[in-house]
Amino acid sequence: MVVFSEEEIDALLREDVPYFDLTTYLLGIGKERGRMEFSARHDIVVCGTEECCRLFKKAGLEIRKCLPSGSEVSAGEVFLEVEGLAEGLHLTWKVAQNVLEYASGIATRTKKLVSLAKEVNENVEVVTTRKTFPFAKKLCIKAILAGGALPHRLGLSESVLVFENHTKFLGGLDKLLEMIPELKKRVPEKKIVVEVNSFEEAFSALSAGVEVVQLDKFSVEDVVKVVDFRNQKFPNAKVAAAGGINETNIKSYAATGVDIIVLTCAYFGKPADVKVRMERC
């Protein structure tokens, strides 16, 4: 479960309502009671409902229905419903809709990507990169979890992933590979992941004892070569495919037998279309 602090929930509301709702105030309708419901205009994986409920409670609204994040919802199905004063309904309306549409869009795309990959390789794991859009990392991570994926790495502090930009400062990949035994000794509880740019580099990295080899922008054919080499020589090592993987080619990459598919595309695309209906009661 991704945890949002009270300050973060408050910030969502303050961003849209820094002072008060001028329109509702001028119309004098704030103390009228009403109902607000959220439904999907197409099949989606819902995400962000828990955060929306916290927003609603801050506005004094009563939760009548709330499906948890990760629920698969059909077109037309109501998945969130609240009641209360009109001032609270209008205060939270667009903030909640924005959270639901962006998070559910990511969750829905993620679910499709995971399903496509699992169709041809039930053992593959789909993970997402750190390329979330700014100031929205928690929501993005919650959404990909709701869609059935995992984060590749949450930040620089908890994982060891060596890129070419690192090895340039060492004097090349060979220098790094000489360090693998020492790196394993320094962080025995972590796996050493090395990104490579050719299958020759992948062979060298596996031969040096690298535990996870990440293949950057490899063709499907070259991924197959690396996976076959791994299977024959180093069956305990893991192979990850990364770079340019999306809905159009994820099945081809998954079918190679890779253990991990690293992608960014789940974050970016059309938000889910969530309908909001409000009425007096």
C-alpha cells in the first residue's frame, strides 16, 4: 500500500481551493444536501479511490460506496459515491476526478501490458522506470501496483544499477566487471544489476558474475541470444529487457524468456474517462 501523508492530501485540495469556492458561495447553495457519484465511461482498472475518500471526509462528506484501487470496473458502473453539503461536493469534485482519471489511466494501461506479457510468459515480471511525471511519483507508483506491475527501482538509494554513464568514469565496462566480487561483498543483501548495450557485453557481464543483466534497446533477436546463453551457462542469473517496450511489442519481448520487462509507457497516455454525476437530495 502506498501511503499518502495528511499534508499531501491537504496539498491536493489547496492546489485547487487556496481560499474558498467563489461560485458556490455567490450562488448561496453551499448548505443544500446532495449526492455525487463517479462511474467509468469505459472498462477501467480503478485507482485513487482511497485518497479521494480522504478528501471527501475532509470536506465533511459521507462515503456511500468506494471500490478499492485495483478493482476492474465495467463501462457505466458506479464505483464511488458520496453524500453531503453542496459546498463539500463542489470543493472536492474536480480534485477527485483528476486523481481518478490520471491514476486509473495508468492502472488500466499497466493491466493491459501485464496481461499481454503474461499471455506468452507467465513467469515474466513487468516493472516500471523512475520516469514518472514530476510531483506525481506516489500516485504513479500506486497506479502501476493497482495494474499488477511493480516499480523497477524507487530511487537511487536502495538499488545498485550500473549504466554506461557510470562505467565511463571507471574506464569502461571491463573495469566494472573486475569490481563485481568486491561490489557483492560490500552489499551482500542486494543484487548487482548492469545495463549493457550489446550481446557481447551481456555475455561478458554474465561471465563476470553479474546477477541481473539489463539489455538496453536490444532487438528481440538479440534478447533471444542472451537468454539462450544465460540458460546454458548461468541459469541463476536474471535477464531484463528495457527500452522502447510498449503494447505493440511487449508480447514479442516476453516470449523471449526474459525474467523482467522494464518500461515507461504505462505512465503516459490518455487518462481514464470518469463520469461525475451530481444531484440534489
